[in-house]
Amino acid sequence: MEIVRVRFEDLAEVAELFDRYRVFYNKSSDLAAARSFLEERLEQKDSTIFIARSQMQIVGFTQLYPSFSSVSMKRVWILNDLFIDEIYRKQGIAKLLMNAVANFARDTGAIRIILSTQVTNLPARSLYRSLGYIQDDAFDRYALSL
């Protein structure tokens, strides 16, 4: 298993996984829009994507967005997306991707990685806890849908 940062040459294949990720979260499939979205993220350099490749096939990905802590005046990474192709799950691939993310965050001088997941996503919650992520009980999170 190889974990690497995505390249433009990987765009079509990772877009297929990204589209399935969105379907997993009850969105309609739209492969063209998924590809366009990822292409724009890469062109604008406003996200970092790591992929898991098994025998030349992309089987998982994670996408990070940069942010900052004003109080600490340091970089923070938002781990927004993590997805493993269904037939490759429970093989430790998510853990490999998460470890690559942690190494990347350290290398970029970040003070933390933040993420959120559905309360019902027990496998993800278990993974995050096993890697040392702590559920935030100190702050209430709010969102405004626009």
C-alpha cells in the first residue's frame, strides 16, 4: 500500500472515489461536478489530498483544508474527508492515511488537526480514538446553513 499526495494525473480516479464518498453522505452522484470541485481545489492550492494506492489503483483518500488558530497564531488542518473504497475497508488503510495526515501536519508546523464525523459513524469514531483524537467537550459547535 502506498500513501502519497495526489497529483493532477490522479484527478479522474480520485474524483470517482470522491463522488462515491458524497453518495455515502446521501448526495446525488455527479462525477463531473466532483472532478471539477477537486480540480479547483488543486489548482487553487486550497486543499491537500492524500491517496492510498494499491497495485496502481486508488482505493482511498483524505482531504485537508488549511486553517489557523488566532490564539496560538499557528496553522491548523481541518480533516474534512476520509473515504476508503468499500471492498478495501478493515485493512488498515484509513489508519495509514491518518498517519500520513499527522506527519504532514507536523511537517507544516500545525498545532492540531480537527475533524468531525457523524455520531452514527462508529467505525470512524473508533479509529479516531485509537489514534489519540479526543472528542471536544469544551466547546459547542454551531453551523449556519446558507
